[in-house]
Amino acid sequence: MFYGRFAHSIDDKGRLILPSKVRLELGLAIYATRGIDRCLYLYPRSEWERLSEKIHQLPLTNKDARQFRRFFYGEAAELEVDKQGRILIPGYLREYANLVSEAVLIGAEDHLELWNAEAYEQENAALVQNPEALAEKLSTLGIL
């Protein structure tokens, strides 16, 4: 399970050092794809395969399903962790999430999200401004 927040820098070559705790959970093969909120989603192989099985069940005759497949898989990449514990994030994924230098890596239960630091601060500020509204939304989903 992934949780927590880690502030990191992305170097000029597009590499990110993974925290050792995260590295152990992820393993050597990491799957990266575009996230819905202009961040990147990082998955360990086991979760990627589990999610892929669910996506595979979506009907090809459904336009929304086809578009989601394109969004999710079309720009995905398998990343390897080097000996220094870094991953090289492809330029097109860095561009999508506006990852230039300062980044935030957050745990999201079965995956990690990699954010532009400023964008994450804005997203998080909006969430914590009104926790009651968030609790109400979660209640309708049966979580609280």
C-alpha cells in the first residue's frame, strides 16, 4: 500500500530519485501513465496487471472505453529503477504533468501519483479548505 508525501526534484535529464520505502514497494519495473488530474500515475507490475485485466473487460464497442484505453495506454511507459534508485521519466510524460524541477510524489493506496509541486499544492489546498464537503461526497460513495 502506498501512502505519504515525498518532495523531490527532477534532474535536467528527467530522472527522479525514488524514496527507498517506495522503491521496495514498487519493485524494479514501474508502469507510468497519464493521470486524470494532470499528474502521472506510477504502478508496480502487480497492480498494473490487475488494472489491465479490468480494463480488458471493457467493451470495444463502447466509445468511452476505447477513449479511456487510448488515454491510459497510449502514452504509458515501463520504467526501470537504476542502481542509484532513479527512474527516467520520458519527456512526453514530463510535459503532460508539467514536471520541470520540483515534484511531489504521493501515495494513493494501490499506486503513486507524481505531481508538479505547485499544481499539487493548489489541488491539496482546495481539498483541505472544505473537508466537510469532501466528507459528504465520500458518504455518498459509502466510505464514511
